[in-house]
Amino acid sequence: MSWDDACPAYAVALSAHAALCHELDAEREQRLAQHWSCIRGASRLEWRQAAKLVADGCSALTRLDPLAMRR
């Protein structure tokens, strides 16, 4: 997997984490899946591949920012 493919998924994770401050729930993930074709940019990843990167990115950001849950 190239960075050009993964980068949009990590950008979505960063945005989702900033807005939600917790892991994605099923409803929010479904909305992201519906819009992935518009927000994926040049990424060749299908949503099922990107979803794992988004979830992993949100989890990592939560671990790096322990105060996120208190905002």
C-alpha cells in the first residue's frame, strides 16, 4: 500500500478524531463509507481497506491525546 493511497484515510481519521474525540461508532462509520468516494481523493483503496486505517488512526490519536475524551 502506498502513502498516496493511505494518506486520505489517515486524514479522515484525524478529522473524525478532532470532531468526535472517540472511536467511530457503526453509524458514523457507515456515513463515512457512503462518502468515501468523494473524500478519498486519489486513493485507490476501497472503503473496507480504508476503514481499518481510519479506525487505527482514531485509536492511535486517542492514545496520544489522553485528554481528548474530556473535551
